[in-house]
Amino acid sequence: MSCPKHLNCAVRIENIASDATDQEIFSLIREGKVFSFSKSEPVAGRFPNCAARLVFTTQAAAEAFVHRGQLFPGICLRGHRWRVWWNREPCYPVNAGEQHQSRVIQIIGPESIMLAEGMERLFRSSGIKFKLIDRKEWLVEGDKMVAELSFSSILGQSRAAVKCFHDYLKWMEWESHFNIWYARDPCEPISIDMGSAFFVSGSG
């Protein structure tokens, strides 16, 4: 069954500068949590710049993004104004049971064995296909390290990473030493109150 237009969360973006990084692109998205993002590279002789399909978790965020993109001065990056409209293939909002999920995950564990780079290597070695937008780490509580990985999508990426990490902890019998949770997506408006961190139990 197709998604009704009034519920559509999928947006089409064209004229993205060919040399723009994914991190730069995401820095211009501020209407709401991103569910998925896929980019098409330039085609020689036809399309000099990139295009993308951007899906938000809510219709309200998608509508606000389209509205900002179509009003003057629009959304510009590296001298190119984006062409923004509704995607031809619509997508439903996420259901209530998945609203806690985001494309950003945080993992806390012992400083001696906890590195963001190591977490990225773990997920890549598990066969998960993903694009990493950002990677950070910081010390807390003296001997604990938090690693934060920001993926380009919840779909097939952060969800898969959460499941992979739970399976890995169970296999290594390290479940008492680590915690993992979905963190706030920087694309969400600052005014949104996320409350306390959402710790993930089970497969997410």
C-alpha cells in the first residue's frame, strides 16, 4: 500500500555541490531526526552535481525542510542552491515503537578498551554497510570512555550497529561492562527536549 501524500517523509534534493562532504550536507539539516539518506554522485556529461533522497522520521520535519528549501534564500552549500521538493517515492513516518531510535549511537565502556575507531572497525568487520558522518569520544567518570558514532541513516545502519554490538557483548560476556543507547540527532531542533538518554536493551 502506497504512503498517502499528507504523511510523506521523503524529500528529493538536487544541485548538491559535487565536492561537498556528507558532514557539510548534514550540518544544513536542522528540521528533525533523519531516518535515511542516500546520495547519487554526478554523471559526466549529464549531471555535474549530486542528488539525494532524504527521509525524516516525521512528516512535519520533511514539510519544514521542503518549505525552507523552496523559500528565498533557500539552502545553499559551496555556492550552489539546493533544489528541494517532495520525493516521488513517499515514505511513512516511523511508528511509535521506533521513535526512540536515531542515527546517532553512544557506547560507554572501560577507557582501556573503548575507542570510537575500534567501534567503527567492529561494525565494518561485521559486514554492516554504512556511511559514518562523524565520530567522537570523550572521558567520563575518570576511567570510562564514551564513543559516539553518527551514521547517515537509522535504516540498515544505526539499528544494525546496535544489534551487532549486543550480539558481540553477549558472545564476549562483556554485558556488565558496556552500555549503548541512541543519542540525540544533531539535525533535530535544539528546542526539542530529549529528556534523559535512552539506554537500549535487547536488539533495539
